[in-house]
Amino acid sequence: MAGHHNFQILAILMAILSFMSITILANVTLKNVSIDVTEDNLYTLSRATHNTLANIDEPIVIDFYVSPLLYEELPSLANYADRVRELLLRYSEIARGQLVLNIYRPGLFTVDEERAMEYGLQSIPVNVNGDPVFLGLAATNSTDDLQVIPFFSPDRERFLEYDLTKMIAALSNPQKPTVALIGTLPLNADPARQNRPWFVYEEIKEFFEIRRHDGIFSAIDDEFDIIFIALPGKLSEKELYAIDQYILGGGSALILIDPLPEMSIRSIYQLGEELDSGALEKLFGAWKLDVDVEHVVGDSQLAQRIRVRERGRDRAVRYLPWLALRGSSFNKDDVITRDVNQINMASAGSIELLEGAKVSISPLLSSSLQSMRIDVDRIQFPPDAFGLIDEFVSEERSFTMAARINGHVPSAFVSGPPLDPDGTLSDIFHNRLHRTESVAPINVVVVADTDILFDDLWAGAEQIGRDVQIRPFASNAQFILNALDSLHGSIGLVDLRSRGILSRPFQRLEAITRKAESRYRSSEKLLTEKLAETESRIRSARIDNSGAIVLTEKQFEILRELRGEADDIRNELRGVQLSLREDIERTKLWLTVVNIGAMPVVVICVALFLVVVGRAHPARREQKP
Amino acid sequence: MVATSSVIFRRELMAYFSTPVAYVFIVIFLILAATATFFIGDFFERNQADLKPFFNFHPWIYLFLVPSVTMRLWAEERKTGTIEFLMTLPVSSGAAVIGKFMAAWAFTGIALALTFPVWVTVAYLGNPDHGVIAASYIGSWLMAGGFLSLGACLSALTRNQVIAYIITASACFMFLSSGLSMVRDVFQGWAPTLLVDVLASFSVLTHYQNITRGLIDVRDLIFFGSLIVLGLVANVAIIDLRRSP
């Protein structure tokens, strides 16, 4: 019997040992064997990554640093570190020897730790001693170009593949396409932000060599692959001619203009720049393109909420010109907008074709059918959100706010290059070919908003040591990069940029709020006006014609009546404002109650039913074997 | 053995629903899960059509509820003496253990399936990633299976259901929290680093969270599968150990 006991105990010990060894063995050997069931295949390597890794010409060396202390002190981060390491190993496998991965585990006061610091990797202090831990990498190519990811923050997990592939693409193609930046927008150095560049500029720099095309110019240098016109100021005829000829000659252009660059206007004036929203009118006129900068698009369905103070209370209200574009606002057939998730715009203009246009426009960003054009002078500061809602009358049509322009166009300078003030042709144009029409269909994207680039509209930032990590919450930068990428047509990271920005809001609740607002807004307005009128009557009743302070009995009576009336209106107004929230609160309450209570009630009912049936047919129960 | 197991499975599953305890368990589970989601998990405030607040609480809800399912599995049989009767029948210990475990797992699966209104709710309110939700349900059910197998095995150690409950809850907590820093701190310093790392890889929470991201990794499946098998094998061995004089 003792033998039998020993056998059972041995079996238990063997089971424990087997469990431990199987788990450990699986952890070590079965890497990257998984099924990605996410709708957007978030964890499956994208085509862009495969292409990038397959096209590495010269070997790239990645030195990955992960401190052993991390595993001891920060297990949750260690889990993420393992994920990064596994992804790097997978990259290395796909690259077939063109990606050499070295994994270093820098201990305290070691050569590896020193080298990590030399590369500029960021450490974070852990434990009571503040010991540093590293989780970053440094990558180099054969020409010693260096790319560093100072710290892998779990907050950027969704962007992990994007960050790594972007880095490898930059190392395997050190020659970046060049972009000429023209315009007044302080993208590269904003005085309102201590001359710091905008995040979107930093993002563009990762893939493109972007330089300001400063000074007065009469031609766009051939070295530039794309021109990026961001809010043009006053342009001379020669400068406009240079842009015209560049585009006609097959050059690509991304043009952003704006009826109201409200986010950057202070910086622009601070820089002494002069705004001219019609700077490119001559060019657009020749293309028969109408970019309306006199009106902004207001959209009751896509409007963002802002906080405004009304009658001493903060209220969230839809501000019609500020839009959060989603779903059907994007052209899903165009690579630029195919995978974007949300784009935020502020006071955008609209684009349409004029009669007789030879070009066609392919909308990229459009408003919903619940839109109207609002005169730009109506948009002031502080924003009159309520006023705009009251005046809103849908034009029952969608407006295009960004579009690709396709087709052949004539030159805006039909009679040749612009002449000097004395009527002569400048020497610079003498031996230069004048194009009267485009040599090929033009390659241009026009966006009728520049605030789309502004940091606060699409990203937040986190400071990690000396490094600032951008955390996007909307796809604005992705849209701009996709547009530049598509215009140049060489980098091919478009399908990777969509990764990471995922917002799945409760659309149903948003729709209920919109419906309630439109239902109650008119009665709210009526009551507010009535209250203002009663208050003014109270004020005038208190002032006696003779200027006497003591009120007569009759005046006192009138005053009392008016005050009562004002109180009633206030009560009624409060009721209406409450009703605004009522629909949404009712839906939430209903859903909460159903979720918490409905199923338990059903279970209890089933139990009671079975008890009753059991009592009614005891015999049947007993007959059961 | 399969046929015998399936007979025991059916008998056990029916037995669950012949007492009010099962209904009470399901009702408590449903109320706890929904209340945690809507009140602690800030379901509406997050304004995101996903079920993260719902699934985040499952490990902690199981920690309290799974031991209450498993405590009676063998402890009750031993206390009432029916285990002796069971063992006189032509039923192998393995078949009995598997049958009982499968019934408990199916019962938990029914309780989990009855939470479907929350999935319907989130689909009504927005456009959730159904793949992630389906994976999370699978992960949750596997985690329940791991805890149940552990609990069933520990229930065979004692006649006292309260003791069975307490040791199961403690063991589940150990597996749940082995990746947490406070547990590592206990081993840090005296145990070798390898052992501490190995311990962390046994964290149910880490494996569960991996699945709820929407990525079904074979390592996570192997972990839960081998945890279930470990519980079952140990359970059979303990029953045989107790059966023999």
C-alpha cells in the first residue's frame, strides 16, 4: 500500500513539474505563434513592414537594451519588454540576415550601461535607490547613420510596429525625399511655443527632408520633390509664377489654405507675416477651382463639443465650425484617407469646381449632409456657439474640405512670365521654358484648413527624460504624411500609419444628445430671451421717473409680479436645460438597469418555474432513474 | 472512460440546477460583473465601445466565486460518504474527476454566456471590435477552467467545505498575483532570479490580459491547458490516495 501511496505522490509531483516545464518550454520556443482576432489586424505585421524589411540593401544593426532590473522591479513593463524583443526577433527573421539584432542587458555601472547612455537612451529610476533601468534601442546602418528609440513606453504600444518600421525605413533609405515648405505657418519654429516646431513638422522630418523655401523666389529648385504650401502669405507674381510652372512641369504640391487660421494667428502676427487667404486665387482660377475662404463649413452632425460659460455655469455645447471627422467623411478608396480613424478640423473652408473645369476633384475629407456654410466674419472670439446653433439651417449637402486635384490644367500666366514694373521681361526668365499647360495630369492635394496641423487638435505629449513622446488621439498627422507619401509615391508606409489611433465612441449616445439639443434648443432660446426682457423690465420699474428711492405701493406690486414672473421663467429654463440631459441619462439608466437586473431576474424566474413544475409533477421526478 | 465521464458530466450538471445554490451563484456573478462594469469601470464615462471595464474585473470576481463552486465538488462527497459509494461503482477516478470538472466548467460557461446583454449593449451604443470581445470571452472561460481545476483538486484534500474554499481562494490568488510586484518582492533577495522569473511566467493575470488584447497566443493556450491538466492529474492522484486504505 505504501508503494501505491508513493506512486500517487510521485504522480502529483510529476504533474507539477510537467506543468512548469511545459509552460517554460512553450514560453521559450513558441514565439509568434498566435491568431490575431482584432478587426484591424492590429498585431499582424503589415504589408509595409514586410516590404520595408525585404528591401534593406545594406545590413542594419539594432542594439536593444533591456535592464535585468526591469524584470525585478517593474514586472508589467517587463511583459512589454518581452513583446518588443519578440517583435524585433520577428523583424530580424523576416529581414533574412539584413537586420542584426544584439540584445544587451545593462547592469548597474557596466560598460553596456555606459554605451546605452552614450547612444542617448533614456533610463527611468526604480526602487528606493533610484537605480536606472533601460528599455530602448539604437540602430545603425552601414554609413553609420544612427536612429534611436530612447525608451519604449507601453503607452505607445499601438505604435510599436510603426515606430520600428519607420526607423528601419529611414536607415535603409537615408536619402529622404525633399519637401519645400512655403507659407506663413510657423511649423518649424512657433514663437508661441518657445520656437519649438509643431509635432506634425517633427513627424514629417522622420520621412522627408523638409526645408523652408525662404526669401523671394522666382523658381522652385529642382532638388525639391514636393512643395508644401502651408497658409501662403502675400505672394508676388513671380513667386506665384514659380509655383504655377513647378506644378505644370509635373511637380507635386500639397496646398493648405484656411478661411480662419485661428490656432496660429497670434504666432503669424508675432512673426510679422501678412495673411492673404486669396494668395493662390489666380492659380485656382486657371484650374477653375473654387476654394471658398469667405465661408467656413458648419456641421451639426460632426461638430465638436466645447465648454462655454452661460449664465455663470459651464456647459458643453456643439461648436459647429470645429469638426471631428469620422467614417463616411473619408474617401475610403483613396490611399490617403483609406485607413484614417478620426480627423479634427477647425473652421475649414470648402472646395468645389467651377463651370468649365477640365480638372476633376476627388474628395478626401467631406462634411455630412447636415452642413451649412457660415460667413467667416460670423466666427469670432469668444465663440458664439449657441448663436451658431440657432442660426443653423442645413443646406442638405456635403462640402468637400480636402481633395485631390486630377487632370490637365492651363497656366495661370497665359501671356507668359510676369513682367517687371517697367514692362520688360526679367533676365531670369529669358532662357527659361514657359509652360502654357501641364505636361501631365497635375499631382496636387488641396486642404481648406491649416488648423488641422496644429498640435492641440490631434496629439498630446509625454516627457520622458529629455525626450518628448507624441501621443496622437486623432489621425491628422497621419493624413498629412499619407498625402506627402502618396504625392511622392515612394515610401509606402501608408498602410502602417493607420495603426494605433483607435477611437470607438458611443455613437448612439452622441446621436441622442444631438437630437435632444435640436429639440430643446428653440424653447431654451425663447425662455432666455423672455428672461432677459423681464429682467430689463424689473430694472426699469425700479427707477422712478422723479428719481425717488422710495417706491410707491403700485410700483412695489408691479416689481413683485415681475420678480415672480422671472422666477417662473428661470424654473422653466432650468427644466428645459435638464431635459437636454434627460434623454441621455434615461438611456444610460435604462441600459444599466437592464444589464444589472434583467438577466438575474430571468434566472430567478427560470428557477421558480422549475420549482413550480417540479412540485406539480413530483411523480415524474420520482420515476426518473 | 469518455462514456462514463459524459454520464457523470450530465448528472453533475443537472445536479447544479436542482439546488438553489447554482441560481444564487449565477445571479451573484451577473450582478457583480455588471455592477463592476457600470459603476467601478466607468463604462459610460470612458465613451469607448469596448468591454475592457467588464473583462478587467473577471479575475477578481472568479477569485471569490470559483472556490464556491469547487468547494463542494469533492469535500461534500467525502463528508457525506458518497465518495466511497462512488468508488464502488465501475467508474475510474479519472472519469469521475473529468466528469465533475467538465460539469463545473460548463456551469461557469453558462454563467459567463448569460452576460451577453453587455455585448449587445456595447454593440447597440457603438461599433466595438467583436474579435477582441470574443477572444476576451474565451480568455475568461479558460481562466475560469484553470481556477476550477485547481479548486476541484484542492477540494479533494479536505472534508470541510469552508477550508476547501479558503485554500482554493488562496491558491487562485497566488496564481493570479504571481506576476505582481508585491509577490515578487517576497521572493526577491533569497530566491534565485531564474525562479522569480519562472514564477512570474505563471501569472494567470498576464496570460489572461494577453488574450483580452485580441491576440490568441498559443503560449497562453498551453498555459491554461496545462494548468487544467495539472489540476485534473493531481485531483485523480489525491482521490486515489484517499481511496486506498
